Amino acid sequence: MSKDDEWPEIHGVPDVPGWSHPHQPPAQHCYLGEGSKPEQLAYQEAFAKLKNWFRANSLSVLAYGTGCGSIELRPLATSRFDYERFGFSTQGTPRQANLLILSGYLSIKTLKRVIRVYEQMPSPKWVVGLGSCTINGGMYWDSYATMKQLDLYVPVDMQIAGCMPRPEALLEGFAALMTKIKAGKANGYIDYTRRLDWYRENQKKVIKDWDLPEYNW
Amino acid sequence: MTMKAFVEELSARFEVLWTHAQRDDLFQFGVPAVQAVPLLSYLKAHTPFIQLTHYTVVDWIEDGEFQMTYLLTDPVGRRALMICARIDRETAEADSLYKLWPQAVTYEHEMNEMFGIHFPGSPRMGLDFCLEKWTNTPPMRRDFDTVAFVKEMIPERPGREFITTRDYIGQKVGEKRLLHDD
């Protein structure tokens, strides 16, 4: 079985028992009062899978070159490794992107800008952290000016280890991210909205001059 | 004229505390802090040493002093003069060079943030340079405890082990080989 066979083919609205009209859901699937949970329809699940498949194959990258790891994004984006083969495109602004690549260490000063950029991106959105620095501080372990664990401040969907990771490693990491998105498990952006207070608390602990709004729409 | 003779000629005008010939084309000498700026303006006006190549400060915490270091270059003769002047560590105040070399403002701005040295009259004193709203001891001073600051302020991911390069290579190739190399 090839990989494409894992995803069901959708030809119009599937037959659901109890349906009277193709555009009207049956009564038992509607909201029935407090405490009730609407049943997940088969076509909803299939449609979610289809949406995830589309999303995984059209990622718009905003590469935030915070550190030395960004030097590996140039060969990745250009003719040698060429990530456009996999549906990646490069965007210039956070409003048009849905994948934020944070390449390398982040100083506390940069972290503030990263939070602003991340919150401006439209959902669904994902974050990839490149290099050891975003995982555990890397070589900037005892630096007074850099953070040591990125996922305390923004939700990170994929970490690519290495100091710094080569374009081949990045391609593998992005392929893993695409698989995760297709499986519906890359839900960092939902986690960020649900636990915003927790993230805000961590962010305010290190950013002393907090002057951002409640949320950077 | 050799560099040594040049500095001896200077000592008729200024008080030269010590001299040291580091290389043929690099000569160091110390002057009192009050004479540093008059000396530099004299050098710029009347000698070939017209270019401010480097401008920095060294923390001599044991002596309770900061050493201001000015490196002047003669671009034609390819020689350099290093002038050192000690200032008190408590007051940490030095004369500004921004009227002699406008680019000195950036150096002074950085020294003000990283070492907490005040340059009266320099335009950007007290403004942020690299850090934002830093309230602790200036981070490049030697009495700033970086490790304690980091442990207190910046959370870390547990589980990271510290291993020295020597131990790591020792594990990889065996202690025998390492001792043999010594």
C-alpha cells in the first residue's frame, strides 16, 4: 500500500445513516443541551483528514533568522536542495505565513519580537525550532542574554537537533512535520490559545520590559 | 623617528607613566586619566596618528580601577599607539571623545551599558544599546555573577549533563591514548 492510499478518497458527501437531506444533518448529531457531545460524523473526520493533507502540502514559511542556523536555510530554499519541491513557499510577512522557522539561539530581546510575530500569524500555524539552542540552550548555556528552552514561550511542533543542522536534516525534519500535520497531531497553535496564561507567565518572567498588548492580533 | 623616541618627545608635554614596546609597529604607554583627552587631541592635530582604531575598557577589579584603552593608528606609516589611562572603579567616569571622533559615541554608548561607565556630555548615556531595560549590575563587569543570574532568571530544560571535552575524548578513545599524547 502506498502512502497516498492512507487517505480516503472523497467524492461528494458520503452516505450517512439517518440522513434525510444531503445538506441537513440528522437530529441526533445536533446540539441537544448542556453536557451533550455532538457525534463526530464520518464525513467530518474524512474532511478533517483532507484539510490536514492540503495544509501539510502547502506550507508558507516565515524564516526568522535569529541565529547562525539561518545560514542553512539559504541552500535549502534555493536550487541545491530546493524545498519548493515539497510545497514550501517563502513569505515575507507573518500575516501570510503559517510556518515559523526559528533558526538558532534567541536572545531575550529577539524573543519579544518572535512572540509578536507568532501571534500575528493566522491559524493554523506551526513552529519549527532549529538547532540545539532552541532545545536546551546549546552553546549559549550560561549566557545572560539568551533563552534556553523555546517551548516555554511559543509552542514548538518540531525540533531539529544539531549545531547547526544541515539542509538534509532540515528536509527530514520538515518531512516529519508534514507527517505530523497530516495525522492531525501538530496542534501547538491550539495549545497556545488554550494555555495562553501559562505561556504569558513564562514570557513575562524573562522579558522584563513587557509592553506588548494582551494579544498581538 | 622610532616609536620610542616619539614617545620620549611626547613625555616633554605629557606625563608618561610607563612604556612598553609590544612590537616594532605597536607601542604602549600609560598616562593619567586627566591627560588622556588632551594627549589624544594633540596626537590627532599634530602627528600622523589620526585614526581611532579601537576604544575599549578593561576591568581591573583587583586594583579597583578601570583601564581605558585607546588605539590610534598612523594609516600612512602603518604604526599604532596604544594609550592606557586608569580611572577609579567606584566613580567610573571618563572623559568623552565624541568631539574628536564622532564615531566614539557608539563605543561610549556600549561601554556605558556593558560596564556602567559614565561619559559626561556624550549624547547617548543611559539609553539602551543591546540590552533592554537592564537593571542588574552591568554584565561585562567582573563582579557580575553570570551563572547565578542565569540560574535565577532563565529557566532551563532538566536533564542536560555537563561533560568536558577531555573526558568525552577520553571515553571515546580511551585514557591510554590520551596519556600517551601528553
